[in-house]
Amino acid sequence: MDKRYRNLIDEAKEYYSSEAPELKNIVKNDKLFDFKWCDWLEQEINLWTYWQGAELETSEIMVIGQDFGTCYDPKNQAFYRYLCESNDDYVKKSQAYISRIEADSKNKTDNNLLLLTAELGKNYCASIPANRMLFFTNMCLGYRSGSGISGGNVSYYLKHDSVYIRELIRIKQPKVVICLGADTYFALLSCLSVDNNTLNLIATDFWTLLENADNFIDISLDKLDLRIYGVSHAGAYGLVNRKKLTGHKDDNFTGLDLMKSDWGRIGVYLNNR
């Protein structure tokens, strides 16, 4: 393992194991949750990385979600422990992850990503076990206590952990980064010295940028030249918003149709670089 990657994992783990006050009693409607580290996660930066990216030194595309949710719910805890603790090879673990996604129609985000990554080109499909072209992680590297997987204002944690993700990009050297959701896109660009005018447009008019195919920025990070895209989140709300908030409310396009077009444009860029 790259020593820098090992150090990054340890740094993130130390923070989320610190019981810092900002990690406790986060409000989600009428309930509270904490952020903590996943007890079994030692060899990778994120549980999502066991779907795509584990054991890779570098990868061409990095997909960044918001946060993983929980890893302690009784339904899935044993599987997550298997990913982290089993001696099975990574290809087998990745295949097991994909099979679980395909068997769970309620998992809209991951099932949609199987479809959306196919729009990038046949070599970039997330349905290919251990696809060396892909690295998946979430921006927020903490895991929720309780059983909830989404909700609440997590913008602070996205911005806090964007520094970890910036270092992850330096280590994994992607050529393209795809951020799921405006908040994830904004958080990452905020720590990359992007000018305030660009950040203000993302904060105030992300959906127009996306509709006009202006949802990317080219940057240089040290000696790495890369393109960062912001796209609609792949979950159920992202599908609704991609249609409702971009002038397609009354036409026949579905949110998924529009999102496939967004990812297809990224595929054109990848194939013409």
C-alpha cells in the first residue's frame, strides 16, 4: 500500500474516532445521529471503495458521493465486515457488492450508477467487477449512528473532509472526477482554490450550469491536470430534481434520461482526450 494512502486512512480514522463535539448530535428532522468511523475499515478510505477502487494504486475516474450512510444496521453489518475482514480477493468482493446492488431495487443510487457509468463507455461500467478504471469514495468519510442513511445538513462535514479527498486525488491521480450532487461539487472545488465567482455560480445556479453542459472545471493540482464534473445525485431525489429544476417539468424526458445524457457528455470527453 502507498504510504501516503495509509497515512490518509489513519488521519481520517483518527478524526472520526476522536469524539469531537461537532461529530455528535447532528440534527435530522426530529432525530439525532453521530458521525463515527467504521470499526472494521482499515485497508481502504471508504466502504464504497470495495465496490470499485480497492487495492488500486491509480485510477482514471474517481466518483465521489456525499456520505455512505450507516454501516451498523443489522441487515448489512455482516456484509460490510466481510468486505473489510475477509481474505477473499478484491475481484470476488467487488462481484459480491455488485450482486447485492442488483438484488436490492430500493438502492436507487447504486443501481442508477450501474446504468450511468455505462454511458461513459463500455470500459468504464461499474458493473464490471474490480474495474481498474474506477475509484469510488464518498466526500464525507464518517458513518452515521443508528439506521438512517441520508438526511440532515452535512455541508460542514463535506467541507471538512474535502481536504482528505484533495489528498486522495493527489495519490490516486484520476484524470476525471465526478461529484454526485451540487453540495459535493461545491465542497471539493472550495478546497482547490477555485475562484469565488465560479463557486457562487455553483451555489446559486447549479442546475442551469448542468442543463447548459457548463458543469465542469479544468484544474491543475500539483503536476496533475484533471477535469472535475458536478452532476445530479444518482439517488431518487436527484432524479426528481434533474427534471423538475432544469426546465423539463412538462416534457417526456425522465430524470434518468437527462442524467444519462449528462454522463454521456463525460463519456465523449473521455473518448476524445
